[in-house]
Amino acid sequence: MTNTNPGIDEIDRQIIAATQDGLPLVPRPYHHLANALGLDAGNLQERMQRMLDTGVIRRLGVVPNHYALGMGANGMSVWDVTDETAFALGKEIGALGFVSHCYLRPRHLPQWPYNLFAMVHGSARSEVEEKAATIAEMLGPDCQAHDILYSTRILKKTGLRIADPKETSNVQA
């Protein structure tokens, strides 16, 4: 088999394939994974770090199931903040313990004035609304408007998947 990405070898591909559904939930996940792949744990970690450093892997992160953790109300709070302060305010909001992710997006006027997004989780909508009120206080006069868009269903959360060469060898162009 020829490698289509010269930045990774077959062992890297095996590591990516073995981790694309997440790390094992054991006390020493890298050792467990290394053992399963017949590698040294230090070598596995070095390879993963190299792939992070070179951009082959963008990030390693936790993808919690908020519903399983008792967080039945999940709301994307959207904010219309001044463009001059949006980045700095976003960093502050993103650092809040109850915000799982926060980012900037372009406005689509006149229908969509919001440029700052912050995902807030709570056990009930009232809790999400209290947390959004905290954000509103932090944003102060820099915020012109806001709303909360609540999740109505769980979407499958996955990252990039590497196709198994055996599964794609029969694909016709």
C-alpha cells in the first residue's frame, strides 16, 4: 500500500484509526493503547505529539455526553457584540467553567446580527438562562442583543475518520 500522506507512516495511521473513537477509559490510556498496537507508550506519545505539532492531528479533547452527565438543557447562546471587543470578550466568556466552547462567526445582516457564540449547559433551561444572564452582565454595554438556541436532539459527535484501505479498494470513481 502506498502512503497518500508523506507526513505519516503506517504506524501513525494505526494510531489515528485506534483513537478516532476516543481514548480508552482506563487509568493509563496511552499505555493501554500502546500495548494494543504493540508499541512502547513513550513512542506512541511522541508520535501523537509530532502529529499534533505538524497539524496531522488538530487537537485532542474531551467530547462529553452532556445528557449522560445530567445536563438536559443545552443552549447555544448567541450575542451581538461590538466587533472591536468581540475577540477579548470571547476569551473571557470561553474561560467560564459553564461554557464548553466559545467562538466568533460572521454576522449575516439583516437576518442574523450575532457574532459571538457560547455553548452553555445546565440541568434545566432555567439554569442555562441564569448562566446566560451572567454572560450578559460580563458583556455589559458591548452587547446589543442575544438569544439562546436550545438543542432539540443529540447529534453524533465524531472527528475525522480515516477510511480503512480494505473498505475503499473497491470504490469506483
